[in-house]
Amino acid sequence: MAGLQDTTIAALYTLEETIAKDIFEGVTYPWEVLAKIKDFIVALGETLPEDRFERREGNIWVARSAKVFPSAYIGGPAIIDEEAEIRQSAFIRGSAIVGKGAVVGNSTELKNVILFNKVQVPHYNYVGDSILGYKAHMGAGSITSNVKSDKTLVVVHAGEEKYETGLKKFGAMLGDNVEVGCNSVLNPGTVIGKCSNVYPTSMVRGFIPPNSIYKKQTEIAAKY
């Protein structure tokens, strides 16, 4: 039976696959760090080696091995880790950590996020107030919706259990190796377990167990 134990940091993420590992220390649930991302970036940035990272105005650190297209916008604070690719017209609004080898693509917008290593958000994505685990991938046009339409605080539902986050802005928590199909919407408070797939054009809410295939809200199949 699914429960809140399946939404913990330990259940969702490989912490060795992010430069932001220390932000999760002493914390149980990943959404608990959303309010800490901005200050954490500034503190971590001050420790990054100058031979590997270029410091830019506005508390922005970009790895010298990263590829940033001229038309991309990076607002601070932000850290772009090694071998990452920030493609044309990407819009990083700030409070963003982009992991090693990650791809932020054409017209993709980021705000208050942690992207673990090798994450791909390559085509027309919006990712806000969210954490994406190692090798998570969002298909073209898929987005995180980070504010409820009635503006009430976000509650995480996992099986029969719930967690009142106290947050007005909370997008989605994607575990390692999650695949989100094109043009899907992840509603506020969505948590997707490791290695799960979401069908294209889906409307997702609540908790999706690991190793699952999400077809629709009433049809979630185990992979094996």
C-alpha cells in the first residue's frame, strides 16, 4: 500500500547525482527544501572552484565546460554544473540548479528548481518549484503546474495518507529515471516514483508509485 514513506527523499533520489546533495541533509521530504534553494545556491556558489566555474554578475555560477547558447537567459542565483547545455531561448528565472550533463532546451522556463544530473527538459517545458531526479525526462510541452487554481495550500496525497505542506507554490517531485510524455500537465503536489512513465497528454495529480505506467488517473499499471 502506497504511503508517505514512498515520497521521501530516500525513496525518490540518488543524492550522489546532484551538486545540491547537502541541501537535503536532515530533511525527510523533498518539498521541504523548496524554500531553501535560493540561499543554498549563494552559499554553495561561493565554494565552487574558479578554475571550473565562471562567476557572473547576480550570483550566477556557470561551469566552464557547460554550453550556454547566446540567446539563453540565466537569472540569479543559479548554478549551471559541468557539461550542462542551456539551449537557445531557454529562460532561467533564478533559484535554479542545473545538474551535470543536464539539458535545458528551447523556450524552456525554470524557476526555483533542482535538476539532478542528466535531467532533460529539452522542448517548451515549464518547471517551477520542483525537483527532478537523476535522468528524469520531460517530453515536449509537458509542464509542472505549481499553484492551485483556488490558490489554497498544496497537500500531498499518497494512498490513504496526506501531508499538508503549507506551501502555496509546489510543482512536482520526479524521482530518478522518470519519463513524462509530451504535453502532460503535472498538477501541484504531484510526486512520481522512480522509473515510472507517464503517457503523453496526461493530467497527473497525487502520487504515482515507482516502476509504474500512468495511463490515466484510474489506470496505473505496474511495469513488472
